[in-house]
Amino acid sequence: MSAILTQITGFFGMFSSDALYLISIFIILYACSMYFGRGRIVSMIVSFFPAMLLFNSFPFIDKLIFFEAGGLLALNKLAIFLIFFIPISIIVSRFIFSSSEYSDYPILKNGVLAFSALIVVLVFSYSVVSLDALHNFSPQIDALFSGEGKTFYWNLLSLALLAVI
């Protein structure tokens, strides 16, 4: 039994914790796109951009932050972001209609959609609310996603992937 556990931990040991975390988020997003449909996930991705703009330019954000600790501060900022995100998502989902849920290559399209949503989650983590309380990424991932110019290009890639599918 211990030999099997050693092999399993050795197999997963070759993956970094970042890779396992990103793969698990990708699998969750893929399952959500299969369960809820591509139209809902696309509307959530599209509504992220105006919600992020409103959150970053909201003038009274300092007065609404009640907690100064790391995890509680992230929850406070997340709640403020959701105040912007949920109404925008409801509005956008009313106007986005999926052409057909039964299309060619649904596995590939849902995979591209989940990858686009994964990019949005990472951009959210680096530009809106720091999710370091859940997982602190390595410096390599930090170098990929931190910075204003990089945020723009990752957002652009996410929208380009939506245009492809």
C-alpha cells in the first residue's frame, strides 16, 4: 500500500502546487461550462470587464472597507466587487444568446471557454482582489500577471478566445 502511495505522491510531486491549483480551477470552470451552458459563462466573462472598471474607479472604496486584515480585507473587496458584478452579469446574460449549445466540437469549445475564464480568474486575483489567502502563486506566475500592461494583454487574450469560439 505504501508503495502505491509513494508512486502517487511522486507523480503529483512533479507538478508544482501552482499547476495543480490552476488545473483544479480549470476543471471546475469546465464543469460549470458544461452544466450551466456556454452562454452563461460567456456572459460572466463579458460582465467581468465593466465590473472591474467600476470597481477600480469607484471613488468611495476606502470608506466601504471595514477590515484591515489579509483574508477579511479580501472578502470585503470581493463583496464590493460582487455588488458591481452581479447586476451587470444579470443584464448581460439577458442579451447574450448562445447560437447553439449543440455545436461542433463542444468539448474543445468548452475547454477554450474554461481557459478564458481561468485567465479572467487570474486577472481578477492580480488586479482586483488579491486571493493570496487561498493560494500564493510562485514568482513565475506573478511575473506573468502583475503589471498594468500585462493585465491589458491578458484581458485582450480572454476576449480573443471568446471571439474564436
